[in-house]
Amino acid sequence: MSKKSIELVQGTLEFLILKTLSRGKPMHGFDILHWIYETTDEALMIEEGSLYPALHRMEKRGWIKAEWSVSEKGRRAKYYKLAAAGKKRLKHLEDQWNLYTSAVEKIVASAEA
């Protein structure tokens, strides 16, 4: 873990995966990990041991679809994309996240006053 990595807030992994896949490009697991890590300036490092069980759960729930293909490195890889049910779930999670961060910001702002 890099010095600037932070611990993932419990319950946000599925949200981050769905948001990553909402970009419209099918991605395999390593690409998802790498994109989140790079996009957050190396602040969020998700372990493979957390990612793959989450992807399997989400696939079972119908939030994402998976298809086997060959990666850019010539290896067989499972590519994930957002399903219609995943778009609905993402909307719900975004709404919840916005309510949560707004509430926390109110506490932070009131403590600084």
C-alpha cells in the first residue's frame, strides 16, 4: 500500500465498481483495480481478494454482465460491463452517497464554526 493510500469506506466497493463500469467500456478485474487506483491518485487500492468476490456477487445479482475474451496481453480474461439492473443500483447508491457526504460535511462545517 502506498503512503498516501486510504482505507476504503465500508460498503463502497460495489458503488466504486459500478461507477467505474458506468464509463461504458467493458473491463476485466485488473483494469478495474488499476483504473480506480490511478483515478484516485493512488489513494484507493482495492485488493484482488476483495474485488473478485464482489464482482461475482454483483454478477449473481444481475448488476453486471461478464463475458470471456482475450486481453490486450493475449490472455483469457473475464470482461465486465454494467447491466440495466446495475444502472438502477448505481443510481440508488449515488443518491445514498450524496446524502451521506452531505450529512458528514454538515458535521465537519459545524465543528469548524
